[in-house]
Amino acid sequence: MSSIQVDASITAEFRPVQGVLAQQSLLCIEQSGAIVHLRLNRPGKRNAMSDTMIRQLHTAFINLPPSARVVVISGEGSHFCAGLDLSEVSEQSVTDGIHHSRLWHAAFDAVQFGPVPVISVLHGAVVGGGLELAATTHLRVAEPSAYYGLPEGQRGIFVGGSGSARIPRLIGVSRMSDMMLTGRVFDAVEGQSVGLSNYLVREGEGLFKAFELATKIASNAPLSNYAITQALPRIAEMAPAEGLFVESLMSAIAQGDEAAKQRVRDFLEKRANKVEKTS
Ligand code: 1HE
């Protein structure tokens, strides 16, 4: 159990999640109310992602407790994640390599297209598959120690964990090519300016910020959150005419939900917050 500050005045008690989630030995999964905190828990290997860890991540995301409204992912130890466990790749055949990459795709799809929004907290190395995982999450909070690299070029391999589809959507093909061709590493400030992180906070404050955001997100209507994480990225990939049609359907579905009707009534009857500037 851990106590984590989630707001200037609120400290939440995170308790280990029971059942199948408790059996994922390379992950430490705790919950406080609507927020699930999942830590990559292989600090001795800098949270390098072995096949077992990828399978466990997949298992965790397809077995989230129904009460979960937001997941926060962070890395135990001094780094977020060192990417693919390189000790497992050297003897792979081409066929094994394809299946291996597809294993990552399935796990990361479960993260991005699971039932709830996911926030990652980035510190230290966010490299290779670690950056691919971060790019899969819906929001990224970085600490100043975070740095981003794609050393695949130097290792003689290619991204295989969905990076070629997800990272250019954050920073563009040109920047990603630079990182892969030259080994360029972005520090936390550069990462924030190119769009790798959504928030850059002080060292040690990443989890605090993530829980603060998670608390806000968890207070939204669940169907709105679902539309934002599921419909929005798909609509953005569609030709505008198709996208606009799906937008109309999604907005009518969300609007028709009782939670939306109540929230609109609350605003009209002066019970809801106004829109204000955020710091
Ligand atoms: C690892 C890995 C790993 C650390 N696979 N074992 N990823 C990389 O190319 C990154 C490789 N790792 C590093 O550059 C550094 O380890 C770090 C910058 C992340 C951290 O440095 P440091 O000084 O804190 O730790 P370390 O001493 O280098 O590593 C500690 C241990 O973790 C050590 O093992 P030990 O038994 O000697 O203690 C390292 O061997 C081990 N370790 N990183 C295996 N990645 C789906 S495709 C995805 C493609 C990719 O991700 S390619 C990028 C792979």
C-alpha cells in the first residue's frame, strides 16, 4: 500500500489490486478509488520489456477493475523504461520477430483502446519500446530527468512496438527519422516543445501531476472519456467526410447519455463550474 498526494490537500491510499492483476510479477498495480496506478517493476533491468512483461501489460489492460476510470503508468527506479529487452532478441528468427512485434501491438492496442484514459509519467530513459509505450498513452507527464531516444538504428533493428505509427503522429516523420538515423536524443525540455510530453513538471512531481489530472479526468462522464480516447483518434485518421459523419453519431450518442443531460442541466441551473483559465 502507498500513500500518494493527488491534490494539494488530498492524499490517497493506493492498495494492491486483487485477482489476476496481483499475479503480474513484473508490474506493481495499485488502486485508489477510480485511479489505477500501474508501475513497470523491473528496475534492475531499467524496466526493459521482456516478452513476459509485454504479456503481463496486455493481461493487466484487458482485466482492469470495472471501477477503474483512469490508469497512470510509471516506471520503478531511475528510468521509465529502457525499451525492448535486448537479451531476448539475438536468437529470434524472422518469423519469431514478426510474432514478437505483433505481441507488442496487441498489448499496446489494449492500452490505447482499452476502456479508460491512460496517463504515463516519464523520468530518466524513455527509449526505444519505452517511448513506443509512452506514445501509446493518451497523456504524458514528464519530469526534467526524462530523455527520449530511439536507439534502434544503432542496434541494427527497427521499431516494432507500434512506434512507426504512433510516434510520427506526435512529432512527425522527420523528427523521428532524425532520432533513428543519428541517435539524436531529446531532453525533457525539447521533448515538451516537440510534443513528446503534454506536461513538464519539476523532478519528483510527475506522479502528483498525473494523479491531479487523473482525478479531473475521472470526474468526466465516462462516455465522454470513451469518445475522446476511442472515437477522436479514429476520426482524425478518416477522410473529413467520413470523420464528420462518425463525429455526428458519436456526439449524438454521448449527448443522449443521462450523464450528459444531467451535466448540461447542472450548468444551466448554475450548479456547474464555469470554464476558467488553467495554470
Ligand atoms: C537492459 C536493457 C535493455 C538495460 N535490454 N537489458 N533499448 C536500448 O538500446 C537501451 C539500452 N539501455 C541503456 O542504454 C541503458 O541501460 C540505460 C540508459 C537505459 C540505463 O543506463 P544505466 O547506467 O542506468 O543502467 P545500465 O547499467 O546500463 O543497465 C542496468 C542493467 O539493465 C544491466 O544489466 P546487468 O545485468 O549488467 O545489471 C543492463 O544490461 C540492463 N539493461 N537496458 C536488456 N534494453 C518492440 S521493438 C522495441 C525496440 C527497442 O526498444 S530498441 C531499444 C533497446
